[in-house]
Amino acid sequence: MKFFLFFLGFLFLACKQPVTDNCSRIDKSTNKVKYAKGFAWNEYKDYSYVEVYNPWNKSQILAKYIFASDTSGFPDFDGHKIPVPVQKGVFLSSTYIGMLAMLDARNVVLASNSANLIYDSAMYQNYLNGKIVNLGSDMTINAEAIIGLNPDVVVKYIYLAEDQSDKFIDDAGIPIIYIIEFMEEHPLGRTEWIKLLGLVTGKQALSDSVFSKIEADYLSYCELAKTATETPSVLLGNNYKGTWYTAGGKSFVAQLIKDANASYYWSSDSSTGSIPLSFEVVLQKQYNAQFWLNAEATSLNDILQTELRCNAFESFKNGRVYHYNKRMNPEGGSDYYESGVMNPQLLLHDFISIFHPTLMKGKDELYYYLKLE
């Protein structure tokens, strides 16, 4: 232990610079992360060391953490030392709620934004009973309310840059753990972030087991899809205020389509987020797509109310239009954003069931998607 502390202290002194500098301490050969690109993790006898990277500047380390049951003996460094397991936290994404449900760590949730949209029945009941504080819209962060709750940690994401509220929370002595799973290209990369919450909540063994099962099922479905004799074409997204938003070619949805043995016109695009397009371009390029997914509607009539010209798509004419609205809570919260993106094996099951139903041999009931009527 003394040698460990000496070595750790030497390492911190040798790498003493701002958190955003690229001074990685991760030994790539022992990194516990397999698919995710946004974080890395080395595990030692008495602690775990984690780095979270800036997905918009991959040479930049966004945050550094030491997780240990007792952090009192560690020297100061340019990151957070967090005792684990944490008892109470603020979780500012529906995806984190899905992870915690999968880890049976529901009681650690002190507050969440848009808590009224939680799908998990036990946590939704906790919200109704006042055990989970609703911090309001996802688009705003009430730093004062969060500080007043005095959580052990705040788990949140950033988009392009840190929120101004982050500094106030950090200055109040509340560590922020960044989980930016939505920027991962591979579906299993998104899921793998559950390992970080497993570490935080003391459910490390369970998180490893959950991930391994999801990985095995996902890869099994990939092999099944390869046996399909056809590769159908897929249209994604919908028209919103004159702009059609479809998924980038490096997005996790594009990867799901590929793994389901279907084709996506924009697969050569290099972005992980949405691509804004004109309706005319989409109609010209994808009028004959055989399936239409993520239509952002509850019925075919809803689509026509938004854009009458959608009836020109072959997928619309043939009634092959689907959306991920099968699992909704009483107030309109979608489980797709909660457990769906954390269970890519179930999404891949849905995609194969839609594109290649005969491969499923009667087990083609959809988990998250509904066919629009």
C-alpha cells in the first residue's frame, strides 16, 4: 500500500496539469472498456481510475476520477476523488434512469429532470410519492436546487461545452460525473457506460454481468441477420418545421440497421448525430425505401398532417412505417430513451423482426416499436 501511494503521488506530480489537458494515465492494455470510446478505466487493488473524454475534441480529457471505498489516503490531483458506493445522487438523463433500473439501484436516485416522464414503474412511483424530486425540463439545470439537495454526486452530460451551472455545482463541493453515452457510434458502446454507474453504485459485478449478457445476445442476433437473403432499404426520421432530420451514418441507429442486414442511404455520412435535410432531397433519394423507422408519429394520419407529400414514399404506401412508442408512461415518457438505448439487443431484435420476420421463427413480437396504422 505504501508503494502504491508513493507511485500514485509520483504519477500525479508528473502529470499535474488542468483537467482538460491530454495527460492520460490509462494503461491501454488493462483498460476495462471494450466498445465505448468516451471513457477508459483501469482497476487497481484499492481504487479505480477513470477518464472521460470530450467527444467533440478527442484529444481532450474532460474529467478524471478516482473511485474507492475510502479516498482519504489519496493525494490531491486534478480530478475528483469519490467514495463509493454513493448513497444519493442527482441523475440528469432518462438513460441514467434506465441504467439504474437495470442495476436495481433505484433507491440511489434523489432527483432527476423530467421525473414525471420516468417509465420504470418503481421509480415513477417514487416520484409520485415525493421520493424523487422533479428538477423540471431537460433543457435547463437548476444549480441552486441541486446544491440545496446536497447529493453525493451529480451525473449529467454535456453537449459541445460544459454548462455554466457545472462550475457552481463543483464549487459547492459536489462532484459531477459525466456520462456521454449518446455520442457513441456502436450500440454496445452506449450500453458499456453502465459499467461506470455500476462502479459508482457499488454494483460493479452486476454491471459486468448485465453487459456481458447484452453483448452475447447482440452478437448472436448479428449472426442471425447475416443469414437473411435480402437487404431491405430503410428511411429514418421525419419532417419538422421544413427540415427532415435523419440519423448520421456513424450513429448507433445506422449501426443497428447495418447489423440487422439492411441498407441505409446515408451510411457513408461521417456524423454521429442528426443530419438536417430538405424534404425534397429525402424524397428524391429515398422515395423507394422499403421501410420507414423513427417516424416521430402515432399514426399515418399524423404524418400526413405534418407533411402531406409523405404519401409519396413507398414505405408509406405499403404501410411499413414504425415508431418506438410501444412503451410509454402515463404522462408520455418513452421507455425507448430510458431502457431502449441501453438494450441494443432488444432494438436489434425489433429491427430484424421488422426487416426479416421469417428469421425470428414466431418470436417477432416487437419490444419498443409499433407499426403505425
